[in-house]
Amino acid sequence: MNASNILEFRGVSKAFGGTDEPVVLFEGLDWSLGAGEAVAVVGESGTGKTTLLHLAATLERPDAGEVVLAGLPTRGLGEKDLSEIRTRTLGLVFQFHFLLKEFTVLENVALPSWLAGVPKKESWDRARRLIALVGMEKRLGHHPHQLSGGERQRVALARALVNDPALILADEPTGNLDVRHARAVQDLLLDLVTKEGKSLFLVTHDQEFARRTGRVLRLHDGLLEPL
Amino acid sequence: MALGLVPLVVVLSIADGMIESISARTIETALYHVQAWSMVPTGDWTQIRGGLETSLKAVPGFRSLWPEQQGFALAYSPAGRLGLSIRGIDPRWPDVDPGVARYLKAVEGTLAMPEPGSVWIGREAAQKLGVKPGDELKLLTTRSSGSLTVPRVTPVRIAAVVSVGYQELDRLWLFAPLTLTAGLFDSSEEPVFWGIKSDVPLDRTPQFLEGVRRALGPHWQAVSWQTTGRGQFMNYQATRVLLAVVMALVLLVAAVNVSTAMVTTVGERRKETAILKALGASDQLIRRQFLVLGLGAGLVGTFVGISFGMTLAWGINGLIGLVDGAVNLFAGGGFHLLNSAYYLETIPVKFDPVVLGAAALGSVVLAVLASWWPARRAARERPLEVLRRA
């Protein structure tokens, strides 16, 4: 563990199912991701891959241990501080796009920026730039229902980047896409690491996509094993 | 909130209008603003009137001064008999006092007392006794003579059938010249008092009363309409407060509806709330968002409710006329939604800005308060659970 880590798990434990018959996912897990690195976590369903990502995203709190984001320990922080960290440090991409249906592409992408208190004009500029980056510049005024699955996911990716996060957390970002669209989203994510210096924490079942990150970890029995 | 505000605005506007209208009629035609009487014998009222008037003219707001003697009589006519309050007045009263001229109207005959025995009788009383202008009526009064009570029958002639537009008063009164009542009643038991009219607003009557007391001196007793009509006005206020409480309860029910609607909205927007929280929206922001929604609903509902309520209240007489007309179309006439035995013949409406402002403010505050719990619930939403389900 060192100061250049963007994400650290320090002795993290997490179990589900209450005290009677708990299902232990992790116990004393230590793990880290360096700044500018990409890692893919693979594993069978139910092993806790998504929970691991949610812990990293501070959407879930560990039962023991702590998650450190960009050098900042998150244990004991209130919901307000965690929101702040999510807004400024993290870019979240889910398997489902989770775009707001009443908002246009431009508004959806600019939203996290507004939430971070960025002035409106700057938010629009950032959003336009990222929408162009994901190749959706001609669909600025469209609503999610007017887009294909791949296009929605590209918009979701642009939204995840609008606050210039150091760490992108992606949970099966190509899980709902056909091969061609999946490839385009993969390229975009990997370009962000190689060209923009972002860190990427990817959870996927797609072995090919995982391999492209350069570092693959398999989650098995609560342990992360290099593949 | 609109549904709760409409009855509140209508009921309170009408209640205020009716109270104000009845109060004005009662004060101008019966109670006067101030009543005064001498604690020492003063002799004939005609002799002291000028002096009193001169003294009272120095009191700010003084309008006019009228002598009156009141007593009770049993009135007989061929059609029946009825107990009446006999009011001995200066016959010029309706001609000179604009307050009386405004409210005391001759329904039949004219407001004049051409003979010493000419009287005006209230419309309801005239109907009960079956008399009209020109008819003779007999008044049975009593006077004490030593230890004896001596009855006396005095014939009078109806010069006018009058109305103040309020049936409660119209069935009680018979107006007679003071020269007549002086013979009917014993001045030691039923003395002449002075009714003093004022142009000051009713809420400044206490100050006017003080001025009258100072002007008349220590041998005079004076009380305001607030004392002489205390029971009546307290009843009005109690009724008004009761109505306001009932209507506030209606508003409270409306607020519960707002809360229910907000709970539904929060439920429907769970996914969006979760997305916003996952993207970094704070609990405070989510809570504020739903509170603003509640505030918006409250403002719109209040605007619609107050506007519709005022429109309905403003057109209430026309509306009642329409209902009467529609019913009479089938019933063949004679139907009146408002029974004139208990109400004014037309419903007066008063829009009190303070009442309307308080109702509007209360409505908006209630809407925001009703949104508080749903907003708090939304703010505590755990995004993960919702996103997992999605």
C-alpha cells in the first residue's frame, strides 16, 4: 500500500444474511489499485464481485476494516461526506445505464457536474466535450428512450466522466450490449486509462474484456487471486 | 390544498360578510354606537337636546344624537296578538340619519308619522298581525300607579311596514313617535335615553366612548354597542371561530392528502432518487427537492383554492338564485334556498385580507409540513437496494 494508490481495501470484511446464518463474502480483505492502473475482477456469480465494487463506490459500508479512496479513509464518514467523495472522485458505470428518462443526453451527462456545484455553463461545456468523446454529439437533445442500448451505455460512460474522476468503477458495463457496441464501450474505457491516466476497476464476466485491462483478479472464497 | 381552501374561503367570507352586515344593521338601527342616559332628572328631552349636541360636537367622529324610549306592549289586531318592542323615536330619524336611511326601508306605506298615533311596524310583525298601512292596531301597555299595575289600551294607525333586511329584527319592532310613547310608558321606569351615532370605525368605538363620557360629564352614564350587544356579538365571534376551526380541520385533511400524494410520488421516484444519490446527490438535496415539490403543490393549490373560493363566494347569491330558479321550474315556484326567517335576504360577502392571507399562509405551510416526512423518507433511500432491483 502506498500514497499513489487510488483505491485501498484495508482488512475489509463483509457478510450478508444477519447473525444467524451469515454468508461471509470477504474477511480481512487487503487489496489496492494504483493510480492510472486498470484491473478487472472476474468470478462466478454470487462470489461478491458487485459487492466489492459497491464497497469501493461507498454505496455499501464494510462490516469491518475500511476502504480508502484517493488517500482518504472513508470509515466513519457521514452520508454527506460520502456523497461528496462519490461526486468528485468516482465515475460509476453500471450494467444498466440508469439514465434519467425525463432528461436529455446533455442533461443526463451534465447532472453529476451540477450536483458537484460546477457552474452551469462549465457543466454544459464539459458534458458536450464528453458526449463528443463517446461519439454521441448528434444526439444531445435526445432522451434515453430514443437511443439504442449501446448509445445509452456510452452516454452513461460520458456521465461517469463529467466530474473528471480519478477512478472509474464499471460493473458489467457491456453486459447488455451486442458485440459491436460492447467493443466500442470497451475501447472507450481502456482509452481513458491509457490516454487520460484514469484508474479503472472493472467487474465483468467477459474474459476477453478482462484480459484487455492487463490485470485480472479472480474473486473466489473471499480472496482476490491474480490470473 | 385547493379542495380544502375553497370551503374555508367561502364559509369565512360569507360568515364575515354576514356578521359585518348584521352588526352594521343592528348598530345603526337599534344599538347606536353609544347609548347615554342621565343619572339625574333632566326634564323634557326637547329642552336638553341642543345643549347635548353642542357638547358632543366636540367629540371626534360624532355624527348625530337621537332620543329614544323603549317599552313593551302587546299588540292586538283582528287577526291576532303579538308582543312587540315599542321604540319611541324622533320621526325625523330616517330622514336625517344616513345610517338609518340606509338600512330602515318602508316595504309598504311611507316613512312618515303624520298623526300622533302613527306607527311603523316591522314586516314580520305586520305579517303575523295581518296589518298593512292604514290599518288600526291596539297596544296594551301597563303603568304602575302606587302599588297597582294599570293596563291601558291605545289605538294606533299603521303608517308604514318597515324592514331592516334582517328578519330577527323585523318581527320585534314597532316604531312610534316619542310623543306617543311618553304617554304609554312611565318615564321613571322606561326613561328616554340618547342614542349617539359616530363615523369612527367600529374598532375605535372605545376611544369615541371615552370622548362622549368626557363631553357629557359625571352625571351621565354611557355604554357602547360592544356592551349593549355583548351577547349577540360574542355569539357571532364564537360561531366564526367554530367555523374557522372546522374549516381548518378540512384543510388538515387536505394536507394529509398532500402527504399521501407525496408518499406515492416518492415511491414512484425511488429509482430516480437512487440514481441521483449514486451520482453524488446528498440527503439534504433529495429532501429539499421533495420539499420544493410540496411547496410548489402548496402554492398552486393555495392559489387555485383561494381564487376559486373567492369566485364562488362572490357569486354565491347568483348561484343560489340559479338553484332557486331550477328547483322552482319543477316545483312550480315558492322555493327559496335561504329561509328569510333566519338569514339576511341576500348573503353579504366580505373578503378580509388578513383572513385570506392567514389561510393562504397556513395552507402553504401545511403543504410543506405534510411533505416533510415523505421527503425525509426519500432522503434516507438506500440507492443500492433500488439499483439492485433495477
